Amino acid sequence: MEINKFLKTTVAAAAVSAFAGMASADDVEVLHWWTAGGEAAALGVLKDDLASQGVGWQDMPIAGGGGSDAMTVLRARVVAGDAPTAAQMLGFDIKDWAGSTGNLANLNSVAEAEGWDAVVPAALQDFSKHDGNWIAAPVNVHSTNWVWVNKAALDAAGGKAPTSWEELITVLDAMKANGITPLAHGGQAWQDATIFDAVVLGLGADFYKAAFIDMDEDALGGDMMVEAFNRMAVLRSYVDDNFSGRDWNLASAMVIEGTAGMQMMGDWAKGEFLKAGKTPGEDFVCIRFPGTQGLVTFNSDQFVMFDQGEASDSQMAMASAVMSPAFQSAFNVVKGSVPARTDVPNDAFDDCGKKGMADFAEANAGGGLYGSMAHGHANPAAVKNAIYDVVTAHFNGEYDATEAAEEMVNAVLDAQ
Ligand code: BGC
């Protein structure tokens, strides 16, 4: 992170924590990175739910998709002995915190009373539990292998949603010929990596697993990885010149407005479309990244509670609120994600949400569910960040595909 940005966020952290020090015992101070329009709307559902139970909210937002900046601030706060009450966290970060510091609150009492074991899929429990104890409450399941397409732009490009890499290229070419930016993208490492998740998965589930979950050297540096980087370079050619540093929600806005044809992004993007009053099937179309139908790369936002030295009713109330079936429906309808429990009806969800729920259930049952590398569910942060560096350097032309595959092996080995 740039120094200025670090100082800004750290000073903001100190300022908010000073305020939080005056908070009542019934408040929760929540560190999160939900600052885009659709994300903030979803967060509002949680704040309102807690307010209705008499639990106040101290907001600690740290902008930055994917949460890397939020994790930096969180570390600074905890090192300074000033942990927030609760924090949004992803996959391996939860494991790291649980394993290294041991200062995450144990949620077993509420989990047992409410029967979380029976309703939270095992793939999520793997991240919510440490040594058999519940230490995180999963609020949702997102997945990264989605494409969000402007419906009018798709119609003008032939009207057929692509289902293979070749069909995808045909549609992107047609959009280019129609004078719009075919692919809306923001040049930030986590966004490059989000597309990379889907590109690697599109070359085969076995390849995705071997490279990102098993970190197999042959997969990391072999021909398939070279092909993955070749495909990234092809996608790069459909991005506009101003992509560098653009936030993901501004890329979503380009698709919403129709100045761009599509965005390859996790389903939090749907929150932006909904916030803008757009309807799936009419204004936009949600498809799985071509070639990844039936497969899901998931990430689950979970809330951990930092041990405050004494049992906190408000922390338990928050954990309980997050896990209530009614809340999981209301929240995820707005957020774009799907519930983290198997017993939530899909009635309130739009067509993309219903598809998301069905895809997740199918992938979970059929062995097609994999943790997202880009969003911290495939490997620890050090490995993830090493992969980010290679993917971004290649996307920006520093390596060709062969060099990038070689660098990938070195980076992952060094980071382990
Ligand atoms: C989180 C989402 C969030 C997205 C963009 C992901 O890592 O899981 O909840 O909306 O980053 O900030």
C-alpha cells in the first residue's frame, strides 16, 4: 500500500477507535470493506437488524475491494491493542488469525443453541471453525466466475450469451465493432486476479485445483498456465485505455450505462446493478464465465469477533443476527451473494440469485466447488499476494505468457 494511503487509513482507524472508546457496551464496532453503493445498501440491512435488537453500530469502513487494505488496518489496530468488536474476513485470513493470535472469540454457545452445524455447508465450516470451535459467522457465499453483460449491448452483438471461450471472443469482437468498450475492467491486482480465477477454471476444474489448491509445480508452470496467460492477454485487448486503478464499481457502472459490454466480476457486482434500479434478464444478463458452467469458485464473507476480555452480549447478538435465516435472505438479496445456510428459501431472490443458489448447491454436491484464489479461499495471503503480483505484472505487459508461468512457480514456492 502507498504510504499516504496507509497513513490515511491508519489515522482514520485511530480516530474512529477513539470514538469507539466512548461507545456503549451494547454497540459493536465493525471493520469491513463494504463501501460501494450495493455493498453499503446490504450493510444497511445488517445495521437495521441490529438496531431493532438494541445493538448500536460503530462503522469502521476501509475502502478497497477484496479487503487487502482492510486487513492491513486490522493488523495495525490489533497490534496497537485496539481490536474492533467485529471484522469482516475471508477464508485463509480467518485461519491465519485463529491459528496465530488466538484472540478470536469462541462462538460455540450461540452456534450450538442455533444448530449452525446442521445448516452451514462443510466447505464454509472449514473456514468458520478452528480446532472444532466456531470462530466466525458466515454471512454469505459469493462466487467469482460470473460475467455481467449489458442486455442491449448483447442484443446488438447477436443476442446469444457465450458458453465457450470461442463464443466469448465472438461477442467481444462484435461489441468492439459496435463502438463500445467490450470489457469493463479496473486495473487493480485483486480485480486482475478475479478474472484470472475464471480463466484458469475455464481451462478445467482439475487444472484449477492442481494450480491453486494443491499448488502443484507442474500445473503452476506448465502449458495450461501459459495458455491461461495467453487468454489474459487476449482479454486485456478488449479493455479501454483508462482501466488502470479504476475501482470495480466504476467498471460495473460502465456496463450499467452501456458504455461497456460486460464485466467479469464476483456477484457483488449485481448489488451495483440492483442499486441502479436495473433488472436481471431485462437490463443485464448474468452468466457463468464461458466454460465454467456447473463449476463455482466461491468466497464467503464471515464475521469474526475479537475477544474483548469478557463475554459480550452484543457480539453474540451480532453473530446470531448474521445467521438468522430471515436475515440471510434479506441481506443476500441486496448484496448479490447467496445464503451461507442450506435452509433459506429462494423465493425472495431474483433470477441471478436463484441461479447462484442452484449453481452453488449443484457444485457443492457434485465436487465442482473450489475456493477462490483471488478472494482468499484457496491459499494463505502470502501465496495469494505472490500470485497477484505475477498476474498483474503480466496483465500490464511486464512478462509474456511463458515468463509469467515461470514466475508463477517461483513466486508460489517462495511464498510458502
Ligand atoms: C468480498 C465482497 C466484496 C468484494 C468487493 C470480496 O472479497 O467478499 O463482499 O463485495 O470483495 O469489495
